[in-house]
Amino acid sequence: MMRLEDVRKLMMAKLAQSGLGAEEAKKLKFEPYTSAPLGIPFKEAGFTIPYLNNNGFFRYRYLAEVKVKGKLVRYSQPADSGNHVYVPYNFDWAAWEALPIESRKLIITEGELKAACAAKHEIPCIGLGGVYNFKDKKHCLLPELRKREWKGLATYIAYDSDALTNPNVVAAENQLARELLGLGAIVHIVRIPPLGDGKTGLDDYLENEKNGGFERFRELAFGSQAWALGRVLHELNERLVFVKDPGIVVDLRDWQMMMPEKMKESIFSNVYYETQVQRGNSIVTVKKKAAAAWLAWEQRTQVGKLVYAPGLERVTPGGNLNVWPGWGVPEEEIKKGDVSPWSELLDFLFADCPDERRWFERWAAYHVQYPAVKMLTAVVLWGRRRGTGKTLVGYTLRRIYGKNSIEIEEGDLLGTFNEWAAHRQFVQGDEITGSFDKRGSADRIKGFVTRLDLTVNKKYLPSYQLDDVISYFFTSNHPNSFFIEDQERRYFVHEVRGAPLPQEFYRRYDAWYKRLGPDGVLLPGPGIGPLMWHLRNLDLGDFDPQAAAPATAAMRDMVAAGRFPVEDWAGAVADDPDKVRGFPPRVSLMTPGQLYAAWLIYNGSADKTTAQHVGAALSAAGLRRAYGGERVSCAEGKVSLWAVRDREVVERMGHRELVALRDREVAEAAQIGIKKDKI
């Protein structure tokens, strides 16, 4: 445990960052603690900030690092003590209240230390514990705010400089402005400019004489336009965000993305606002189109770029807009409960394969526990029988992911636009490579499974990049639904063999995992919250999201089922050509035509396989052309040669050695009656 004197030094260092010294600490009755006082949940060192106007209420500022679920906690307060207004007692409030209302000005900021710093500079300022802490548990304006005299009072809301990059802060400003406007206040929003890379608070600005200071703050605050005059623009500010890269506008109500021109000329063309302008010697109120004014407004909400960051807040610490909409199930529904339908379904689908069942459930759980981590494996469940519940597993998981999931068709893989992949964590597909080129589709899918970056191409919008954290889940009724190469380890393949369970089970399962909402949209059922709790708390063991999937028997069967006969032949040639029916004996070098003839002998007749197919199959099996693929000048003329035996030696040979070897093998074959076109 730290010594009290050490904690006091840390407290004074923290206060100094807000321009507060020992005199202010004494007036404001800040007290250091080596261990948090009674009623504070975490006992780390810190200091109390008493609300001297509020019957013993206080907040506690930690001086040691405290994290809850990975998030840093800086402040705490006694349980169920509610929100209150901080009135710093290093300001002469009695003299201020003696002034006529039209001569008073009041600043409202976020944070007690910022309010105390303003008070030190003789600025009447009150503080809120957070940007929304002007409301009580019933979401009503705090009584201690409501009972104040507001009619005609010039009031300035001065939150941190990151307000313009955070729609949540803008929404809080506007809510407070509406409340105070309703009580008769003349409300202004003060935009504190950033003084560095991080955000700048009121205390930072007041204490920075070079770029800020008291006089500059007075100019910012008292020169600002009344909120009511630009109300429409301020309210658009909590709905719309301008994204600098790629230069689009996002509507946060429905996440619609639009080009600025479309936003101005059609979608918001009928929104107007009123403002005051000088005409001659008079000031008149005029009506203007709001969309164009908002785009040109220096106070428009603006972020750097779009990111997809599951689990993070809407605006990231880097000032970017997080398009992750949250989980599909409300947090209050995520609690321990009945997951027996899920367990029964997995027990059936993975009957007699406990290791595969364990791996799959850990795969499903990992992305729930670590939603921002890319898993480099995809799941393929197949079985000849329909109605077993293969797709039901995917539909169940999709209830957890909500808007972050989608079901795709094969055509989606081939299209120019990939809107389906934007803002997704979980993608499901059934018979995804059923009618088009399996190999081409498989190559594209493999790229989707392993890529870490996604370039989003949407119609009528510029492209933009996001992190790709999608997990893929596929189902099929066919053993050759996917083309998988021999060494491929990015697919986890499991065959479902049993007949469907009784229909009563599926009816019970349906009622457990989904329900119909009032507007006809499917919503998570009573089991999804417990299932998410179960997956969040599942022991992941040694599961590695970057590692290869287990090589199951079903995967090996699918590899074999997806191969062309010529590929099996090429693999056999690569393993041991002496065991391949009809393959020329003894020779180490063969031309493409000779290899094609060997394939025809093996196959028994000609089919759609061409010499090019034979070459591609041999190359995929590991065979290489000699002399780097260049033609060799032998006695028979210039020929291209493949190394089929003694490959490591032959592949290192130079031109002269290859010529000598090829000529010798052709001569030896001729002596025993083998024509050169056969070798």
C-alpha cells in the first residue's frame, strides 16, 4: 500500500494539470486516500472530490490504474448516489447571484477539476460528472438544475474539444440545450479548439496562455451564436457525420451513407433553418437550406475515417467513426440460463466426434469473446440428409450478431460490389459453390477467409477500407460442395450423418432461439441471451484463431471428392511414377506431349482434359520443368522438358547436362523399341 504522503503528492500533481494548487485543494476540501473510503468499489489510492453544496455527496478520483472489462475507470462514487451538479467553492457565488440576471453568465463543463480551474480564473462555472450527468435516473433534468433561475441567463456549454468528432457528445449538448432553453435560458455552445494531438478541456485551454487563456476563452464563449438560432444545424450535428476519408456523409439514425451532393440536393433538400443577417441598418431573420449550410459549417460533426471495431465506442480514441452497430442481443438479456437446446443440437450434429464438437464450439465462442480478432478458418458442415439442423446452427449464431451478420449466395462472391461484406462479423452461406466454377469460388472464398483488410465497393460511393474480422460458416448437402486442395488447412469440414431429430425438438428449438417482433422482423428468442453468456464464458482451452483447422476425415473426403482424375494421376506421378499404369519406365525427362500421351494411356481414352490441364496438375503436384521452363536444343530439336524422376538432380542441371541426358534417354529407349513420342 502507498504511503499517504506519496498519495498526496500524486493528488497535487494531478491537480496541477488543471492549474490547481494547494490553496484550491484546501478550499475545495480534496482529501487523499491510500485506500478508497467506504462505499467505493475498488480500493486503489485516490482522492475525494466533495460536492460541498450537496449534503455529503462525493466522487472519488483514482490515482492508480483501475480497469473493468478492459476499460480504464478513473472515477467512482457511492452506490445509488445518483448524479449531482458540482459547484466549486473557490468562486464567489454570492456576489454573482447578487447581479441582475441579464448581467450574469454561467459556464457548464464536464468534470469537477475543469470547473474548479475556471472558478480560479473568476469564471462562474459548474461541472457535471459526465456529458449526460445533467439527468437523473428517470432521464429528467436534475432537480438542482431545474430549481435554478434560468430565464434570461446567458448559459455556455463548454465540453472538451473532441465534441465535434463525437456525435454522442453533440447529442448530450443538444439535450442539455433543449432542457435549458425550455426553462428560459439563452444557451450557447462553446467550441474549444484542440491545442495538440489529444483532446483539450476547459482547464487545458485556460491554463495555456500562449494558445488559449482567459481572454481568448471569453472571445470564444461570448462571441458564439445563440444555440436557438442555429438549432436545426445543431440537431443535424447529432444525426449526421462528415467522414473526411472517403468524403461522405453518414446518417447515424439508419447508417445510410451518401455523397454530399446527394445529401444536399435530394435527401435533406427540404430541411430549412432560420438565422439572422444584417441588411442595411437592420438585422432580419431569413430562412436557409440546412443541408448546404451544415456542410459549410465550421462546427459540423466530423471524423477522420470509418472503422469497424467490434466492442469499441461509436467514436474511437483516434477520432474515427466505428460502424459496428453492437450485438444483436441487448446486454441486459445476456445472463446465465437454459442452453440445453443448443447443446442437444450440437450433440446430434457431432455425434461420435467429441473433439470436433469441442473445436467447433470454441470456434463459435472465440469470436464472441474476442470480436475484433480475425479467425483464419471457415466452417463447412455438410450432410446428405436435409432438415438435420446444419443451417440452424448458423441462424442461431446470427441472432447473436444481429446486423453484423448476413446470409449470402454464390452470386455475391462474383459481383463487382461487395456491400454484403461491409460491417459484418459473421457470414453464412448454403450451397455457396453449387452452380458456378467451384475452383474459382473456392479461391475467392479462401481469400475472404484469410484477408485482414476489406476494400468496400458500394454503388454510388467511393471505396473505403475497413479491418476484416468476418467469420464464415457454410453448409451443404453435397460431399464435393467445396474444392479443397490437399494441403489446405483453412476449412474445418464436418459430415453430419444422422437422420433428423424428431420434429418436436425443432419446434422447441425454434421457440428458444427466435421470436417474431411486432413489425414482423425476427428477433432473438429467450435462449440467445443465455447462449451468448455461455459462449462468453466457455473455456477456450488452447484454441488458436490463427492456427490451421483440424484435418478431419470429412475434410479428407471432400478433398478427394473435389479433385479431377488428372490431379489424382499427377499426384501419383509425383509420388512414384513407377507405380503409375502406362507411365514410361526409367526416363527422367519428358516433353509436355509425352506426358499428355501418358495421361491418355492411364485414363484409357480422351476426355475434356487438355495438355494444359495436365501441365497445371503436374505443377500443382510439385513437378517442375527443367532449365527454368526454357526450351532445350536436343538432337530431336528444341523441346520443353519436365523432370519426372531424380527431380532434385535434374532440376539443377544446366543446358549441356540436360541435352546429354535427354539424348541418351531417347537413344536407350530406341534400342528397346520405344518410340521417342512415347517418352
